[in-house]
Amino acid sequence: MSGSDLGIRNLAGGATLLLVILAIGGCAPSGGGRLFPEENLVGAGFEIDWTATEKGMAFLVEERRKRVLKTQSIEQGEKFSFSVSGIDSEQQFEALFGVKFSEARFSLYFVPEGQEWLNE
């Protein structure tokens, strides 16, 4: 791989990161919309176990506060797991997630590599 190939790859990676930051940081639709298109929803609830069907990026979102809690680059066949089962109290839950247990809604979104996904 030549130096110019590496520069092009870094530029493309930087552009992808910029899109992620823009989507998370302020390009969400107003009026109660989702951070990501519904067709990218692959799991929801207080326990999520999902296996990627292809390479891409997984986003764990708390829907009430529209907060991305975790992002994970994921390979085909790799598993994404999330559970609140080890949390002992309402106070601990709220400290971790910024929302009361009774109000929390967790969703997992997956964006395949190369897919444009800004939800406008």
C-alpha cells in the first residue's frame, strides 16, 4: 500500500467519523423522532443479544433522552450484548443511564459499513 492510498483511507475514515459525530451531536430530527432510521433497529429492551449479519457500527441508544450510550465497530458474526441485570438500585440505574428505570427505553441500531444513515 502506498502512502497516497493510506492518506485516502484516513480521509475516508475521518469523513465517516464526522458523520457519526454530526448525527449524534445535533442532527437528530426534532419533534420526537429517532436518532437513527427505524429500519436500522435490530434490538430493544433491558437485555439485548444480537449477532451482526455484516460488518458495520452498532449504537446502543436510550430513546427517552436521545442519548447514544455505546458505539461499537462490529464484524460479521460478532455478538453485541447489553443487560441491566447487574444493577442493584434505582439510584444506580439513574446514575448510569441518566433516566429512571420506569422511563428507560433502550434500542440497538446497526448501520452496515458504507451505508449512509443520517436521519433527516
